[in-house]
Amino acid sequence: MAHDGAREVLAIRYGTRTTTRAESFLNYHLYHEPDAKIDIDYFFWVIRDGSGTTLIDTGFAPAAGDRRRRTWWTTPAQALSALGIDPATVSTVVVTHAHWDHTGNLRQFPQANIVISQAEYDFWTSPLAGRAQFAAHAEPDEIGYLRAANQEDRLTPITGRQMLASGIELIEVGGHTPGQMIVSVITATGTVVLASDALHFYEELERDRPFAIVADLPGMYRAYDVLAGLASQPDTWLVAGHDPLVRTRFGPVQAAPDMTDLGAPNASWEPQGRQLTLTRSAVSFWDSPAPGTPAGPSGT
Ligand SMILES: [Zn+2]
């Protein structure tokens, strides 16, 4: 696939599963709605431009996916090769958080620098991470890999907001995990906000319904407000981390049915995003620190 150097941001869907709404939204009984099935997709994200390729998360490991009965069909190394990218040329892998479905294929990039929030690294290498409610969502050998990378000086911890490269900003929001990060990427057509698991489903933001797996509930609500604030900026598009709607809200990559071009948002869903931010009183949270000001650590 030819590439002209203009920055592109892709969502690559590598797996899927059918679950229920009651398992997906925290305390679902509060909403007095019948339970129903819901599809959850699994993605990792690729930012490619003239200076190289950055991988955002690595998906789950095939063995872990099989053990946990998820359906999957590719890994980052395979998907990058299909894009004509040699995985060995990926110099940076961002780990938005250390859950198993994001850290599973770090070993495919043994030369890459790993960027993760300090809070996330500290938490998962602490004894508290071994408690059942947390441990269920991580793979010990993958946390061990992060630890080894740190010892090898291949791990860059960040706090608050930090530029990864020109036009690529990492923002620590917490909530879902102690140091969950989102990634804001400027492209020729606008700003793409990779929410990762700060927003599994658009419905969390659009109906103010927290996801079921949460380390810090106030932090999760605040993260939604940060995302809503970002979405209120001109030409800014949120990309939910596990929502099948990503593939209808953005355009497809030609000849690659599981890849979505995040630089090609479909205009039809824009009014919903705008309306959302106008009606949320909590958006004032975003108004206090001006954009560009480092936010304090959150999600402790
Ligand atoms: Zn996830």
C-alpha cells in the first residue's frame, strides 16, 4: 500500500466478542432497561507519517485470546506487514493502559521504546494489582515484560499531558485504570482523539453511563468530561476504544475490511457530538485549565 508521507491514523480491528449490556455498563440495573446482547470489538491503532510509524497498544496475545474465548484474526506485526510497514521499524509503542487486551503483543517490538503513564506502571507493578478485581484484567507475564523493559531503559513513563511528537499528544485521564491515557493526533483533516478504554462505547459519553470495569469512578466521569471538552473543539473526532460504531463513523481503508481510516470521519454523526458538549454542565471542568496547560495527575 503506497504512502505519501501525510499523517494517517488507522484503527485496526483484530478481534470481537458478543457480551451483554449488563456486563458492560456499571450497575446497569440503575437504568431500568432490559438486558440485551452487545458486540464489543478489539482494536489497536497505527499513526503513520513521514517520520515513521507509532503503534498505539498491541491488542491481546493469541494464546490469551483463545484462553479467554475471544475471536481474533490478526496481530500488530501481521497487520503492519499488510500495510507495507516492517514491524522492526516501529520505534515507539504507546501503552494506553496495561490491561491484557492492550499489552499482549509487546514482544513483537523488541527494539521499540514503550511509553506508558507513570501511574499505570506504578500501579501494575505494585502488590495491589494482584487483587482479584484488578488481576482479572492483566496478564502477569506481560506486566513482567513492562518491568523488564523498564530495567532495560526501554520504557518512558509520562505524567499529565505530554507531546510524543509534533501533533501527537498523550493525555493521562485515569478512571478506567489508575493511569489510563488518551492520544490526541492532529491530521490534515482535523484532530483524532484515540480514547482507548477511557471510552469503550460511545454510549458511555452520549448517555453518561460508566463502563463496568473501573478503578476510580469519579476519575472515569472526569475522563468523559475531558473527552467531551475535546469533542467540542472544531474538527475533532473521538474514537471509542471497543465500539463497533467506529467502523460506521469513519471511512474504510480500501481493500482492508478491518481497517478504518480515522482521518475520514463521516459527517453524519457530528451534530450528536456538538450537542453533547453543549448540554453537559460538567464541561466546565475542562474550562478551568486552559487547553495546553498540564493537567494534574488523575485517577489515583
Ligand atoms: Zn480494552
